Amino acid sequence: MPRKSKAEAAPVSTSRAPSKLDRLIAILLPEDGADMAAMIEATGWQAHSIRGALAGALKKRGHTVSSEKIGERRIWRIAAPVEAVQY
């Protein structure tokens, strides 16, 4: 059976839904940030998965995440958005 050329391959969709990590970034960018409950609601992840994403995946993408305890709530936010890399 001959291989399909790239032109014959299945069409590739250029638009995609935002990933859960993209949604997490979106709620952490505003100055007021987000608490754990808001992050759980936005992603559907458990708390330990969110903490892992904050400590790992977001840092790998170049974001600086800060947290602050206000009363009994802890609020996380992205301190400064990543600058676009130019080549």
C-alpha cells in the first residue's frame, strides 16, 4: 500500500482549544491572581497537580510565580509575563 503524500494526509486544524495549562496561566496573569479553589475549578486538576504545574511547567515556560497569604487564603499570580523570544 503506497504512502499518502502530505497533500493527501488528513487536514490539520489550525485552531485548538486552550490547554488546561493555558487556562491556568490565564487566571494567574491578572494582578489579583487566583486561589487554589479557582485554579481547581478552571483546570479540573487536584491540588497536588496544580502545585506541580506551578513549580514545574510554568517555570519551564519562563514564568515567575509568586504567592502571598492574605488572611486565610493563599493567592498565586504570575509576577511578570514572559517576553516573546526573538531569533
